[in-house]
Amino acid sequence: MSQTKNNRRDFVKKSILGTVGGVVLAGSNLKAETLPFAKPADLKLAFAGYTFKNFDLDETIKMIQKVDVNYLCIKDFHLPLDSTDAEIASFHKRLADADIKGYAVGPIYSKTQEALDIAFDYAKKVGVDMIVGIPSIEDLPYLDGKVKEYNIRFAIHNHGPEDKLYPNATVIMSHIKDLDERIGMCFDIGHNMRDGHDPVADIKKYKSRIFDLHLKNVSKAEADGKTVELGRGVIDIPAVVKMLAKTNYEGHLAMEYEKDMKAPMAGIAESVGYYRGVVDALG
């Protein structure tokens, strides 16, 4: 890692600890606590590609580099489903040159079996081992066969009270509990909270089937709650991080920032800084 990147990371950490850290983190009783399990610093911070829906790949890469994050869940507006092998190779090179890895694809809305076929073929060509998606409930048996055929995991995304299929983690689990263990969830803690469910409790309860996690905060635990900067909402982010460490979570924490999406950089930087302050305080 270059000295410039080290300096930037040190600045972000010191800023968050010196400004909001003394208030928010002290309130969570983190400073003197030693955790007898996996270290929060080992958790992998990433971005959900949807964060950058208003930006092309070059702009997206520049923003990700500014906050020194190294993982991206690939959205099809950056790498279309019908991309050629050459286009996929070029895409990966552009990420690699920026020290970023595309670790999964999605979310992909897969309302038919044909759409699931396309999603799995796409993931195989892209070279990732996980699809984040939203399949029809009636196609779950078909999905069960696809994960066995391709050995690619499928993480179902919950979208809150507006989502008639998968509003929260509990509903997802009720549908997949008897299916192949390569079918799990991309757990969106914000949407889960808006649907009245505790994300910390659900991480503990469903840990074995949480493959990916959308990291965000919301203004209130109601349907009309809005995404806000990570340290400003009603979700106890330090408690989320502690539970992920305690359960030895091995997936990514994909930050999905949906406020000011045409000019998100200030909120992204604040949120990443807050997260790193929490991780530093936990030790």
C-alpha cells in the first residue's frame, strides 16, 4: 500500500475518532472492551455497486479509491449481462489497476427461470462465486438445482416492507431453510430495520446463511425511514460490527449509500470514516 493511501487512511481514522468517536463510541461502551473472538479489523469493507448508479466505471473507481476500499459487488450497469469475454477482462483489469476486486454480481432481479439461467451464466463468465439476487418464490426449487449445477452461491436480497417477496431476513430464511446451503441471503440491515426487525439479533440467528451484508443506516425503524450517513441513524452500528465479529462473519460488508446519490462523496467519506472509527475502538 502506498504512503499516500496510508496517510489518507490515518487521516480518516483520526478524524472520526477525534470528532464523533468520543460521543458515539463512548456511548456504546467500546473503549475498554476486549473481544474474545474474531477481530473487527478482519471484516472486509466493500461497496454495493448500486451506490454508484449515477456514475460510470471510471468515476466509480475514483470515488472508491478516495476512501481506500478494495472490494466491489458488481452491478450490471457497470458490466452488462451480455458483456463479451474481452469486455469482462478489461473490466477486471481496470479494477485491479485500482487495487479493487469485484467479489460478486448483483443484485440481479430474476423473475423467471430464464433470467436465473442468464444470471448464472453471467456470474460464471465474470468469474465470481456469488450472485446477489431476487428470484421468484415459485422458482426456488429451480434455483436449488442451479447452485448445485454451477457451485455458485446465491444470496437473496431483502428490500423492506415494500418488498412483497422478501421484506426481511426471517422471511427469506423461512423459504430457504430446507434448500441447498449455497442459497443464503444478502442481508440488508437498513431494509430489515425499516420492516421492524432487529439486525443484530438476526445476524446472530441466521449467521450460517448470511453470505453478504449491505451496510447502511436509516433515519427510523419504519417503512418511510430513509438512508442516512452510517453514524446518524437508528441502527446501532457498533453492535452490528461486534456481532459480525462474534459470529466470525466471513463475507463482505458492502456499504450501500443511497442518500444524495447524485453527489454522494461527502456522505460516503463520513460513513467510511465512522465505520473505521468503530473498528478502531473495538480493537
